[in-house]
Amino acid sequence: MESGERNSVGDPDSRAASPGLADRYRVLVEHSPDAIGVHRRGVMVYLNPAGMKYLRARSAADVIGRPITAFIAPESVGPMLERIAALDRHGTASAASEATVLALDGTVLTMEAVSVRTVWNGEPAYQVILRDLTEHKAAQRALQKQAALVEHVSDAIIGVSADGLVSSWNPAAESVYGRPAEDVLGRSVSHAVGVPCDPAAILGLGGRLCESHRHADGSALAVMVSAAQMPDGYVLVCADQSAVRRVEEHFTAVVESLEAGVVVLDHSGRIESANLAAKTILDIQVGMATAGQASVLPFRVYGTDEGPIEPDEHPVAVTSKTGQPCQAVIGIERRRDGRHFWLSLTATMLNASDPTPSVVATFVDITDTYRMSMKLEHAATHDDLTGLPNRPLILARLDEQLAESDREDSMAVLFIDLDNFKTINDLYGHTVGDAVLGVVADRLTRALPAEAFVGRIGGDEFVAVVSHCVGTEADDVRAELATPITVAGRVLTVTASIGGVTVDRDDTRSALDILDDADHEMYQAKPITQYTSHS
């Protein structure tokens, strides 16, 4: 500072004051964290380092000699002029007031300003002291926002002193607990929430706890309590989850009452929840692991082909892998009692947006329906008397084999007609005739390779499809039928006329054409057949 600066405050005759005192004052001004400046006749003549920093000035030339109003927002200029106009004598100071200061880079600062009447080089001047209120204002706004949140949130927010007394009680607390603030302030928090409540104990258990509190009318409240420690006590945030709990209980009751099984499995295959039907049908328990532990599960799973379902082909695994719903009919063998039953199961994603989503599997017991459908399907494709495939199924199976692109060996198709079978029916009745047809069906199946397909197309006519023709199929059938058949105490010798057709890999005939050709060959080969009966 120049010598004139030492006259900026205090008595004009301060030039006679101790040089040590002036130096100490100068050091205080230079190192003050507040902005301190002097303006004379409206022009800046001094600004300390803190002021230079606030105004983003690189050197004194950026500030000294410029009007004070260049750094004051227009709305703050009038109040500033009124403030300094009221300073009528040396040494008087204005009350602190807010002013908006403009930095050189355009930054707007909210500051607290105090003006002091002084002299600068023997002329009247004004010293201004500016304190930055930016952080104070931000903190004030934050506090106001927090106060507004406390007043308007739906959760009860309760201030509790170190000795357990209620120090604050927001409107939501009044609504949740049915107790006005005047009834709880200054009283124990246990009284306020209707049950013993220890904030320190809640903190010791992790700071978050689901508790049952009491409304003023005595009804129970399901509350999620979060506790935080403050310098003078605690803050409890109590979220009323009673409505959610009632919905959950209602949903649980509905799911528990379903006849359908409902199971929720996590991403690892562990059972998260299961209703009563699922537990009863499958003998499962919550927490049981299912993935990769088929041997220890209380049931075995198999498909409609009676073969085991591979773990990655199970509907739950498919849904877990693809995220898409999967439906299937599966067979269950319960290990506890060996019971076999069929389930219609649907697997869907429960929370697909989660990083580790769960899968919900719902299933119903369709054993009776499934078995009936299997019976109907079997009846539609099989002969009632012998149980062998009927004509439509024979043709369908033959079509399938003809369509196989990798077929290498020739097939043999045999058309077999029992000789003089009508005579057996006429002499001994249809009961004996039906029994003979059953024995013939068994013998034909036994005479041919295991992979051969044997069917009855009606009356006393049978068809056999042999995938790998060796040329002896007709002789094998005749040899099997050569043994007399004993039925109802009578020994009958049955012979057959057999027409055979070989089907090569490049054969272009349809299944129906092949069957007709075999039928024709049978009639060509049909001799006059005798049968013998022994009583």
C-alpha cells in the first residue's frame, strides 16, 4: 500500500500513528480472505489480492481506475449508492447487505457488502468489504429443499434426540401414525411409533429393518425403518408398507390356493419360492438347487417319448437361455412313491431387465387328459384287435422311410394274407379267429428284425416293412407260422400267402403304389392252401 492507503480507515490524522500499527493493518488487508477495495469519486483506487481473485483480474490495471459500477450488477447499484450516501462522516459503516458482483469473465457472485467512510490521499473515499455468499446461499437452498422434502415426502421422518425423545415429526409421520406433532414432540420415540424402538439397535443391525409399528387406533403398520446417526441424536425414516404387505399377502393367498403349481427359480436354478401345489406334486422345498443335480432331485423328468429330458432342453433352461416363453408336456416319476404323471409346463421370464433374471414355471397335472389323448391317438392309428399299426400309420411310416435321404440299403415290403382264414371263422367262430389273429401278429413281429414295422391292414391281411432287406424275410415268416397254433383246445395249422417287393434307394414309387404292388405279388403267389384241425 502507498502512504495514502494507511489513511483509508480511521482518523485523517492517522498518518501520525505508529508505523508498526499501519504495517500490521496493511498485512491484515492484504491477506484477508474477503475482498477489500477502495473507491474515490466512484473510481476504484485499490483492491486487495482476494478481491482480484474474485473479479478474475490478472493485474491491478484490470481494475484500478475503472468505475466501481463496472463490477456491480445494475440491480445492486442503486442500493449501493443509497448505502454510501448515508455514511455522513469519517469512520461510519453501513449495515451488511447483499450485492451482486460481476467478475471480469462474466461470473456472477452473490456477496455480502459493508461500506465504510474513509479518506484516500486526503480526499473522501469509501472502503468496501465483500464476503462471498455463494456457498452459503447454496447451503441455504439445500437446507430449504431438504426442509421442503421433509415436509412433503410420503415417508415419516422422525428426529430423535440422543436420549430417545422425539425432536421433529413431519406431516407424513402424523398421517402414517395418526398422531399430531404436539402429542409426540418431547416424548419417547417408542410412544410415538406405538412399540419399543431403539435407533441405536437399528443402526447396530445395519441401519435398515422391517418392523411392525402401531397406529394411534391400535392397528398394525408394516414399516421399513432406516436409521442414521446425527451429531445430536438420530433420524428415522419410516416407510409405511402396509398396503404393499396386504397386496403381497393377498397375492400369496391366491397363489397358494391354486391347483396349478407355481415355482420361481433364480438364474442358478435354485428354488426361490413355490406354492403348496408345487411342493405337494414335486416334493420340493424353497432353497433347493435344481440345476445339474437331477440325481438328487425328488423326481425324474422325461419327455413324451419316455426318454429323459437333457438339462439344457428343459423348458426352464430354454427360457433362461433365450429369454422367451417355453411350453412343453413333461413326464414326472416321483421317487417317493414311484408315481408317474404328466404335466403341462410353461416357463416365462419373471424380471427380464435384471442382470440375473428369475424364471417362473407354472404347471398343471394333465395325467388323465394326456393318457386319454394317447389312447385316442393310439386307437386312431392302431388295430384294436392286435394292437399293431393300421393302414394309415403303415403308409405314413413307409412315406417317412422313403423320404430319408441317407437311406442306403434296400427295403423289403411284405404283404401277408392268411390262407383260408374265413374257414376258421366259419367252423370255430370269431372268438377263435380273433385269437388266431393275435397269435399271428405276435409271430410276425418275432419273425422279423426288431426294427421292422409290422401292421394289420384289415381282415386277415398284414404288412411288414423291413428297413434292411436280406431276401429271407418271407421264408422267415413262413417258418414262424409253420408251428401249429393252439386256441381253445384246438390245434390249428395256419399258412400264409406272401407277396414281397424290394424298394431300392432310387425307387420313385409312393408308399401306396408299393403297397399295391406287394398286394398284387401276394395274389400272384397265392396257392391252394390246406389247413389241418386236430381235436
